[in-house]
Amino acid sequence: MPILVNGSAVALPNDPRVSLLDLLREGLHLSGTKKGCNQGACGACTVLVDGERILSCLALAVQYEGRSVTTIEGLSDGDGLHPLQQAFIDHDGFQCGYCTPGQICSAIGMAAEAKRGVPSHVSADLSTDVRLTREELQERMSGNLCRCGAHNGIIDAIRDTVAAELAA
Amino acid sequence: MTPFSYARANNAAEALQLGRGGAANYLGGGTNLVDLMRETIAKPDRLVDVTGLSDAITDTADDGLLIGAAVRNTALAEHPAVRTRYPMLSRAILAGASAQIRNMATVGGNLLQRTRCTYFYDTDGSRCNKRVPGSGCDAVGGFTRIHAVLGASPACVATHPSDMCVALAALDAVVHVEGAGGARTLSFGDLHRLPGDRPELDTVLEVGELITAIELPPLPFAASSTYRKVRDRASYAFALISVAAAIDVVDGEIRDVRLALGGVAHKPWRATTAEALLRGRPATEAAFRDAAIAELADARPLRDNGFKIELAKRTIVAVLGDLSGATA
């Protein structure tokens, strides 16, 4: 069984050492997903697997047989931008842009987690629905580092889009 | 990474079969093992993917919980029964790593993750008895802010990195394992080892033995338990000190208490000395302080981590105070 990447079937690599990240970048030339630390510390390689955010650098591609992977390239519909991509532009949510694809995929996965009620480290009450306050967003996005210091713009972009949808 | 073969197991029996012989490793979410392989610290010739084992969370006959080894960390933290009956476990998991890693990491893998001692990871520049048995330890005499103050040995001063395991220690979890000799259960406190002169062994598991499930015994007063983690930044960092606690106070007297510490030792540290002192005592800050002092009485600082001893005491007092509503 292949892996589905942005809706297209992709053969599993022959070498089980190939990470999902390297399959995407080197095998499929989907270079939107970035290799930052390659050890699970920075979040630049974040992609969505069946809607859940994971780190593609720590994922062996062979483990994802039959799963559906969405990368930054798979978010937009045709030539238009995903609303969160546009919001990153509107809020200056990046400078160099290297962490951006991971930030955006992570935020989409984060919103899905919040929608189904997953609490966070800063949730005062584990039993209530999630309210995506700024503090909650900062905690939930803490696995994605931005060395340019664009975190405030990133949080603003997320608040205006995927977090706002949750509150509505 | 050195070359290896890969096979997926659909259940424990298949995993044991596939894992037999040679230098096989069981693979969960890969969040630690893949990194260790990339650093050539782990060099298995075969990976047996055990994410196909049970990912169910079910009630046991005595109102405890049985958690399959392949349950993802996020799934365990968000489960309604864990959030209401064992909140310290939800809180411990949510205090660890990042959301992406929690989505990948399995329960079984969390138990078997290796230390984040920087000397263990420094394959080019440092000696490490855990990485290369008998080679020496450059952490001793080195930079030791994150290292152990309890139960360490001259051979190893590393700490166990898991948050989840601190809560499991406090909750008296039972570890279900299967191996060539059949199935057995281990009390959680017996799973991980102190380093002694064999720091390369993190646990008492035999070669090829597989964790299949974790069982939480019923503990009604854990419904108001918690986990507090003190670290160098607000999120996504390993613990300097952490405390998992539950306390049962009736008419101002401590009927029962559970207490475990993270960041202090080679294993999750169940604070049995403090627990024994607290049972039957009034729930006051003075009692908490006495118990914390007794628990840390054997603590030994290294060059840079003496602060952990007082920090552990204060965190114990603060957490027990918050849980019990005690005043000074």
C-alpha cells in the first residue's frame, strides 16, 4: 500500500531509513516542508497525517503506509492561498519564512485538537471546553520555533483565522 | 543511521516472533529511537514496529484503567477517564515535549525513552558509561545543571526524562510485559533501575521483552491530583524538578498521599519516605516541609545542581499545599 501525499499515491521507499521528511523533500521535491534541526526540537518539518500534526523528521516513511499526508503544498485550493497563509502575510507572521510551513501545518492541527477538546499544559480546568486564549495558543504552538522572533504575528494570524473559527 | 530491516507487528505475539534474536528493537512512534539511531547511539539491525499493538483504553473490573502500549500520548492525556479520575497523568503528559511529539509517541515508548543527558548524546566528544559501558562519565565534574541529586552512582548521574512516568510512579501503575518466557506484570517502581555500576541498563526488562499495556489501579482520591513541572523555559523543555501528587485529607488529617519526583534521579522517584511520614499527620505546611526534608535527606549535589534539592522541597510543599488547601 502506498502513502497518500496531498492526495497522490506515493510508493514507499525501499530503504527503511528514509524519513518522511526526506521522502517529501528529496523523493517528491516537495521542498515546502523544511528541515531545521532534524532531531525533533524545532517543528519546521511539521506536516499533517490524517489531520494530526506530527514531526516528519522523526517519522520513518515506512511507518506511514496507507496514511494520508498533507504538506504546505496541499493546503491551498488551486492558486489561492489558504486563509491562514494569507493571515501570516497580513500579520507579518514571518521574516525569513523557514519555520512558516511548519507553523501553518501545526496551527491547523492545533485547531483540530482544540475543537475536539484536547486540553493543554496551561488549561486551568481539564473538564471544560477549550478556549483558545493567547496564552493557550502560545503553549499549543510551543513546538514550533521562530528564530526571527515573529511569534506575536504568528499568534495574531492564528487568532484571526483557525482559532476564530473555533470560537464562532 | 546504520542499515536495518523493518517489519510491522499486528499484535504482541507477532512482535515477539519478529523480535527474536539479533539486535532487534521495538519501534513505537520513533520520537526518541529514530533520533538515537541517527546519532548512531542506537544501532539495531532490525526494527519491529509495534504501533499495531492495542491502542485501547478500557475500564478494568475494579474500576482502574488498562492502557494499551500503542496508545498515543495525546490520546491518553485527552481521555475523559484520565482527565477526571487521574488528572495528574493528563497534566504530566501535557507538560512533556510538544503537541507534535505527543501525537506520535506511544505509551510503551515513553516508558523506554532514554536519558537526555548531554554527555550521553555527545558521541564525538564525551565519555559515557550509559552509551559505551566502562568508558567513563564526563558528566561527573562537568556541567550538571540537569543531572541527578538522588540515587546516582560514580558511573552515572543521568536523569530519567519522562514526565508521564512520574505520574505513573505515583499512581502505582502496573506494567504488563510479554517475553519468550511468557507474560508477567511489574510494579511500576520496579521497572526502571538506579544506575549502580550498570548504567547502560535503564530497566529490568529482559532482551526481547515487550511492554503490552499499563494498568492503573483504582485510586479515588487521585481525582484531585496534579503534576507540577519546574523548567528553564515555560514550555517544551525537560524538567529540572517535577512533582506528581495526590492527597486524601479527612478532617484536617492526611489519610493517604501519593508523591513522586521527576528530574532528580535515574528513575522516576517515588517519595516513599515522605509518604510514610505524612500519613496520619495533620495537613499543614509544616508537615509537608518535614516530609520534603526527610525525602531529600540523602540528596547529593553535583557542581551545578545543588539548587535542585531546595527546589524539590519547595515544590513538594507548594503542590501538597495547593491540593489540600492547607495554610501555614
